[in-house]
Amino acid sequence: MRLMSVFEHLVKEGGIFSLWRGNGINVLKIAPETALKIGAYEQVIKTRLTVANTGEYSGIMDCCKKLLKQEGFRTFFKGHVPNLLGIVPYAGLDLAVYEFLKNYWLEQNAGDSVNPGIIILLGCSTLSHTCGQLVSFPLYLVRTRMQAEAPVGKETPTMIQLIQEIYKREGIRGFYRGITPNIIKLLPAVVIGCVVYERVKPILGVT
């Protein structure tokens, strides 16, 4: 389904505010996610709130209660394995590519200025974030599929089973379905984070 088709479907199904469905838990999860980077609990709730039909859940607590009653405590940790596996390549590659591009620019332009400037930093950040997304997105997609699917008369597929199923039905391209809106959503935060990172380093005496 194309991006515009998804927007049209959501607006038709639940009104313009359905585009922000699940955003409350998304805001609440930022602090612990940034500190730990390993939590799956809040991700499950956010995913269910996002894909739910209008009126299915009245809020975060209602979603928690219904998931616990219908699927048990284990459902809050669905997708934690691909989530953990995806963190390392994303964070590692993102920072490595960013530092490589920035240092390469400094080497090529050492005679002009030691300060790359905001535009160069934004370019380096955009490219490094995109590289990190391309490598880690398949694991995040598998995580989201595991969290979004409620068991219907059978056990939820394991990570390996889901990977095999996606590849069999959609091929390699199936692992990158939805990557465009994902990059668009995360890019502003990542760009701002990298710029702040560069500006704070001198203040802290880090070179």
C-alpha cells in the first residue's frame, strides 16, 4: 500500500486525529528509550495503539489491560529479540558513517575552516542515518510485525518463521516496506541530535 493511500485510509477510517493514534505513548517512551535502548514493553503498546481500529482502545491503560487479559504478560515482550539485534548495527553504523563523512570533509577542506558548519553536519547526519536505517530496518519491520499481530487460534510466529514468511511472499523488497515514512519520521530528531552533539562537545571539552 502506498504512503498516500495509507493517509487517505486512516483519515477516512478515523478522521484526521487518527494520524496521531498512539502518539501519546510515543512521547512518553522517549526518555527511557534513549537511556536504555532495549525496552520492548512500550513499543508493543505503541504498535497496537497505532494499528488499532477507532474505538478499539480508549487509551494506554485500556490497551494494557486488554492485552494482558487476552494474550497474557508475554505479549508485552514480543519482538524484543529483533529489537535488540537491530540496535547495534543501527547505532554503530549511523555514528561510524557520520564521523567518517565529517572527518573526510575536514581533511578535504582543512585550509578553509575547521568548522564544517550546519549544512555539512546536516548532510553527514542525513546520509549516516539513512545508512543505519537501510541496515537495521528489516529487523525493525520483523519486530513490528511480531508486535502488531494478535494470536488467532495459534501461536505467534517466531522471528525466524516470520523472516521466512516475508521472504517467501515478498522477497527482499518485503523487508523494506514502509521504510520511507520511517525515515521521514525519524530524520528530524536524528539531525537535531547530531547538530546538538557537535555543538555540546566543545562545551564539555570533548574533541
